[in-house]
Amino acid sequence: MSARVSYRPPAPMKGPAPLLSTVHEVERILHRAHARDEGPLSLAEIGRRMKAKSVRHRTVRLCVDELKRLGFITESPRNGVMWTLHADDAFWNDQGYVAL
């Protein structure tokens, strides 16, 4: 029996949305931290690791919210943000999905 995942449409944003390249940069930062077993990162630490040295907290927050909505990351109010996407091909093949 498989778990049912419900779709949650994104909430409307007030103001400009972050660029896709910014979302991808946050994704790379979290994925690298996971590969190095660094544990959860705070939003401030993610901002420090970004190429641009002047990134607004709101921009990092919006990127994290989008990645969380897509199921790539998990956020803890006390510990921070952590990459949690399960990318093992065998896991997905057992579920009946094929990697493209």
C-alpha cells in the first residue's frame, strides 16, 4: 500500500518572486551540505554560502518554502533546513517509477 501525497498549490506571493537560478543555488547548497553530512543549515548560513553577498532573508525564505513544498527539503524551527529527497533509483523502481 502506497502513501497518498496530496498536492498543495503554492500560496500567492506578495512582491517579486526569487529567480529560478536563486532557487537552484539554494538547492545546490543544501544538496552539498547533505552529501558532506553537515546536518541542518540555518537560513542565515544558507545566505552566507550564496554567491551574491547581499541576499535578502525573504529571498532565502521563499526559496526554502518552494523547495519544501516540492518535497526536496525538510525544515525544523529549531535546527534549520535539511535536504531529504530520496534519490535512490532502486527505491523509485520499487514504487513503479522510472527515472528519465
